[in-house]
Amino acid sequence: MESQEPVMTCEDIESILPHRYPFLLVDRVDEILPGPDPKKRLGRKIRAVKNVTVNEPFFQGHFPSWKVMPGVLQLETMAQAAALGAIIEGDGSFDVAIVACDKARFRQPVVPGDTLEIVAEIVKDRGMMFSAKGEIYVKGKLVSEAELMARVFPGGKEKSN
């Protein structure tokens, strides 16, 4: 298996996203592809990774006898990847919030030991709003997908480490 340096490490991701444990759900970014116009979000595509471990706090209650990653956290994982993919050079600081989710499908359970490959593509860009198609794969098999709409809040919040 060929290994490459990540485009963003967990430290890079923490410097961009306001999320922290236990809600920071992207471990690294392996690839970001620009869209047709590199100065715009439209068409940008990101490939990121989340390693799911038995120590995730949600497994204590979802479910003790059959540990399954909640679908809402899979949606949040896609949204965090999309937010990272929405950043273009020259953007100032901003935060992103999900405002809508459509066509969510959960095709197979995500369980401890799975490595999630998250793919998100910006399919609409209206400045302060954008839409992304998110997909999560495990071992090359599609396990979940959704269309997400997000709002951009310029300026962002002060990030503390």
C-alpha cells in the first residue's frame, strides 16, 4: 500500500475547525482537489480519514451489546470534511454550520475498527451558503451518504488550544 503525506494533519485541522474532543471527527485530510475555478468553492473535492476506535464515547450507549456509530455523527463527519474542503486560499477566518441535510442514507453499520474514507464535494456555492455531497466509505464500500447545506459565518470564533 502506497503511503503519502497528509495534506492536513490533526494539528492543522484543529487550527481550522472549532471542534474538539469528542466532536472533532476528522483525523487527517489526504487530498483536496480544486474545482474548475481555483478561486471559488464550487467543484472542490476533499478526501479525509476518520479512524473509528472502540474508545469512542458514543459506543458506551449506542449500543452496549452492538457498537454502532450513530448516523448523526456520520453526517457531522461529512460536514466537517466539507467545511475543510470549502476553504480557498485568501479566505479569512470563518465558521460553518449545517442548515439542512437531504437524501441521507446509511447503507451498513460503522463499527469499531473501521477506517472511514470521507469524500465531500462542493456542488453549489452562493457565497454565505454552500451545498456539499458527502460520502463515507469503508474498505471501498459506500456506507453512508448525504447532501448537506451549510452557512458560512465570516470572522469565526477565537480558537484556543
